[in-house]
Amino acid sequence: MERNLLIALDDSRHSRLAAKYAGAFFASDQQVRFDLLNIQPPLSDFLVEEAKRKASARQKLDRLYRENTAHAKKILADVAEALKQSGIAEERIETHPLPYNQGKAKDILDFATRGRFDAIVLGRRGVSGWQDMLFGSVSNNIIQQSQVVPVWMVDGQPPSGKILVPVDGSSHSLRAVDHLAFILAGRQDNELVFFHVQPKLRQYCTIDFDSATAEPLEELVATGDRQCIDNFYGQAQKKLAEAGIGESQFEIKTSTGLSSVGSQIVKELESGRYQTVVMGRSGGSRNYFMGSVAQQVIGKATDCAVWIVP
């Protein structure tokens, strides 16, 4: 089954590393295609208006457009060549230098939606990535606004390693597993780790109960969670089996720590050799909404790719 990745590129090292990650991950998978996209810088509104009235302004505008197009083509050609050098056949690569239209994030999302791509691959910028996410970078806008297409945020140079799949038993987590199964269909070379953080009473109710009251409530939460997650694993295993991914390729880990869900996921990420994290953008509890868990993982994951599934 063919899968199509849209790799959004600029002239930064970060986007080139994102392309390198995708290339390494799928170099041997002949069913994966790579579409390289560069959105050119916006042209001055003043210059555009002047060009309607003055020939000199029109000439300057045309020259600037040609320069932007040539620069975009060079960026795309360089990355395409790097992918070919890594063993990816030329017919699996296509380049798209496009002019700026409504904004970089909107232009990338519109292109991805029209092309029905299976994922958008982006590079995260430097050590200030957490601050960038907070203050509305292009990458953050794409993650927040993508309603259909999963977004893969790549930081640094992820090593070869396992895939961490944080789950909470929700439909959002199941969609993440479904995306993962589709992307890895038929492959036998990946090791998956499902990671579940057992919820605490305070995640559902902020009232401070005395110990006598809290204890049975905590047990009730734990019992409900066990039933939910057992049912979830049954459905997840079925999706993986249908994609040709057997039980020998994955393991299940459970955390009972007291720290936040996001902190425990990050701790697991740091302690293991993980190349990729796959998770839903939202989850079954308020702690999983984007801006909390997913954003915390994106912000603190280093030398790792985070796949966010809407």
C-alpha cells in the first residue's frame, strides 16, 4: 500500500534533518513516496500594488519572484539529491516550489489536504523549540490547525531505536495506533513500546478528599482504567495484526508514578532508546489536550521525532 509524505522545507538545517529522518526511516520501503514542498517568502504588498501602476515596480517584482523561485528550487533539489544518495529512487521523489499565498502554515496545510498526504514532516527549530511552540510558530500552527493530516515534528538527529506509543485508552490514542499501523504495514524491523500512565483521582476531580474517602475512589478510578485499557489493547493489537505487525514486535509498559502524565512520558523517552513517539493530539482526560501533554512532549523531546495524530 502506497504512503505519501509531505516534507515541508526551508533553507534551515532543521528541515534538512527532518528530511533525513524520513529518508532513513523509509529508505527500504518502496511503497513510500516523498513530496518536497517549499513555500517561498511573501512579496511586499506595497510592491505588488506599485507593480500594477509602474513598469519599474513590475520589473522589480518579476525579478524578485524569479529569485525566490530559483532559491526554492535549489533548496528542494539539494534535499532531493540527499534523499537519492541515501538510496531512495528518483521516481519516489517529487518537488513543489510554491509562492506564498495565505501564510506558510495555511499554505502547507492546504497543499497537504488537497494532495491527501498521509503525514506532514517538519523540523523543529533549535533548543528554543518549546518557546517557539508557546508563541505560535509555523510548526505549532500546523499542528494545532491540522484536522485530518498527522504532523511529524523532528528534532535533531534521531538515532535508530524503538517507537514509543503513549496511550490512555481513548479514541484519540486508537487513531494514533491506526496511523502507526498504516505507516508500518508489513514491516518487521520496528520495535514498539505501548506506554500507559495510570490516572489518579485528581485528574478527574480537584476536590481534596480525606484519606478514608479518597482510597475507595482511587480504587474505582484504577478499576475503570484497567477495564478501559484492556479493551483498548485488544483493539490496538487487532489493528496491528491486520497490518502484519505481530505481538513479538511490541511490549506494554505501565507507569504508576505521581508526576504529571507528560512528565512521565518524557522521563520514559529519556531513559529508553527511542527514535520516535506516536501519540494523539488530544486524549481521554483534560491532561491530554494539546497545550498540555502533547505540547510538553514536543517541547522536551530532543533528537527524536514526535508524530502527532489529530
